[in-house]
Amino acid sequence: MKMGVIGLGLTQSIRMALRSIKGNKMRAFLTMLGIIIGVASVIVLISIGQGSSKAVASQINSLGTNLITVNVNNSEIAKLSAEKAEKFKTIEGVKAIAPAVSGRVNVKNGNTSTQVSLTGTNEAYQTIRDMQVTRGRFITDIDVEYRQKIAVLGSNTAQTLFGFSNPVGQSVQVNGASYKVVGVLASKGGSLGQSGDDVIIMPLSTAQRVVKNMNVQSVYIQAKSEGQLNFVMARAQGILMGMFPNNQDSYSVFNQQDLMNTVSSVSNTMTMMLGGIAAISLLVGGIGIMNIMLVSVSERTKEIGIRKAIGAKRRDILLQFLIEAIVLSALGGLAGVGIGLAVAKIFSAATGTAIAFSTSVTLLAFLFSLAIGILFGVFPANKASKLHPIQALRYE
């Protein structure tokens, strides 16, 4: 299609839009500010939301692989012994089980003491909970059988009590009794609000005497594969119903996937809310574009009249002002993307908060800013295109 002298092509319209924006730089910047803030807010808030979700998922995964957890409250009518817990081994699809008792104990080395979480368990606990030993060894089933007075320290516990020296082979006082340190765990960091490093692990039989409880509070069950989790979980619930037929409230069974789904649901809802709140800024920015474009139409009424009088068509005027609105929103969107990515990285570095950038969210925020420009640019552009040339020429 051949373009006439008066008819505006797309390239020429963009040039005129940029020329108009350059002629009113401060006004253009203030117009774009709403879009910039909106796009940047969407990127920052959703990046933080998705980063937090991934961090929690990582913490849940660090609890163990294909893990099912059975908790029993050990009331007078619902007690689970280590012998009864062995029944879970008979379930098809179970790779290993680790019965456990827990409590808080005071651990002392010389004049240094600290309160930590005690876990009494067996050799399989290391594999099920995905624990690594940096020094020495983990407890063994022989230690459990012979009630050895030994302990494996968490990384924080070892550093608190021994500093940078090697604790393996030395002794610590646990609630006043002496226990030999045989290993130190690698750091696992925090998990669901609790530190995995402020711990001390003992053989199950030894820990039962320390906490004065011969029953187990938890049983960690590892399925052979993720596909068998639901089956193993159902069978475990069946065994518990057989043990405690009239006390279903005295125990609970859950797996990682249940926890992951719950956390994911909450996280997605929060992320959507944060994104929705940020998107309001984009709408406000769109209203700002519409207002400025209406002012621009009023200021350039005589110019529109002259162009119409010498042959410019309605679509040329419509295209000119619509493109100007789109260029404003596009520039604002690009600036918002750059600022949003930069602010998110600075926030993460300053606070240590996990962030996760999403290309799709970034692209969606930018496209939404373009859509805002089109949506709020149509009305003033349409108003300009409908101006009668005679009335426009008379306008002062």
C-alpha cells in the first residue's frame, strides 16, 4: 500500500510520538512513573513470593527422601514401643524405618554448656533423613543393641562446645552424665522454623533412658519410590488403626507431598495476592496515561484541525495518539522491568531473602503495561480523531 503525503505510516507515527515525548520530558516521565512503579512492583513481589516458595520446598526436601512420618502422642491408652514400630517394616514398598524419641537436654563441655534437641534413633535414620557426617561416624544398630553411651553432635552444637577443635573421641556431659562423641554432622541449616544443627543424636535405647520414656514418639518411614508413598502411607495408617482402634486422634501420618501441597497452595495464594496488589499500580499508571493524553489532545487541537483540513484521515489521527500512549507505556514497562530486577537483587543481597525470577512473569508484566497503554490510550485517541476540522481550527 502506497502511503500518501499526509497519511501517516507506522514508523512516522512512532517518530512523532517520540518527538512529542522529548518535547515534554518531565511530563512524559511523570506519566510513565505509574507504569514503572507497577511493573517493578509486580516483578519484585512475585520474585520474592516464588523465591520463598522454592526455599520452603527445599527445606521440606531436606527432611528426607520419600519420607513418611508417623507421630504418636503416647497417652496412657496409646503407646508405641520400638518393637511395635517394627511392624512398619513389613509393609511392601518400605525401604527402611527409624523409630525415634526426642527431648531437650543440657549438653556441657568444661565450662561451656548449651541446650539442644536430643534425638534417639537407629542407623537407618542417617539415610532416611539424608544426613552427612563430616567427622567420625554415625550411630549403628550395634550401638542401639548394646546401649552405648555415645553421641553424634550437630554442627552448631559441636562448634559451640568445642570451637574449631575436633570433638570426636572426646566426652560431653548430657544432663550430668558422660557420653563419648563419635561423630559430627554436616550443617543442614534451618527447616520449617527449626535449626537442624542444634542437635545431639544418640542410640535409641540410650536416649530412652535420658528422656525417661521407653516408648517412641515418631517413626520415620522411607518408601522405595515416590510412586509408592500413598500406598505405604495407607498401609501405615491401617497398622496404626489396628494398634489403636479407638484412638485415631492419638496419632498422625503425613508425607512430604502433603506438606509440599499445603505450603505450595498457601504460597501461590500469597504470590497471587502480592501480584494483584502490585497490578493495581499499573491500572493507576494507565489512568495517568489517559489523563495526560487528554491534556495533550486539548493542547494540540489546532494542530489536529490543520492536519485534518489538509487531508489527514481519522485513522491517521487515531493511530498517532494511540501510538504515543503505547510508546509511553512501553518505555515505562521496559524501565519498570530493569528497575524491578535490580531492586529484587539488591533486596535479596541486603536481607538474605531468597528470590526467583520468572521470565514468564517478567514478560507478562511488560505485556500488561502495553495493554494498559492501548486500553487507556483508545479514549483520548478516539476523541482526537473525532474532532471536526473547522471547530479544531477555531479552538484557542
